[in-house]
Amino acid sequence: MSSPLLDVWEAAAASPYHPAVGKDAQFTLGFVLLLISLVLVTVFSLNRSFVNLPLLGVPGSLAFGFGSVFMICAAGVYV
């Protein structure tokens, strides 16, 4: 008698998970994203307007969020 869970387990063994960003590249990518966010947020803080909000503020915030998560994962702290 075969169980559905065992079938899923055996099917998953044939295709292992490969992350989009490897463990060795997490620190570099996190550092670059944090550096980009620092530049974007600095330029945005010097030129605050509603036009610059979607052009500089949102990408800077997203770069900071993803960069900080990558740096945390690269340092070995799991969130």
C-alpha cells in the first residue's frame, strides 16, 4: 500500500531545491543592496518631493529591506 505522502517524498528526491542566490553570494549581494539603498535614500532626503518618492524612496526602501535580510542570512542569523 502506497501513501500519497511517500509518493510526494520520492518525487521531491529527484529534483532538489536550488536557491536563486547561493550561500556564497549572499554577503556580496546584501552589501551591494545596502550600499545602493544608502545612496538612493541620501539623494531622496536631499530632494524630497512627490515625484522623487516612487523614483528614489520606494526602490531605496526595498533595497534596504532585501539587503538587510541577505546580510542577516549571510551572517548566520536565521529569521
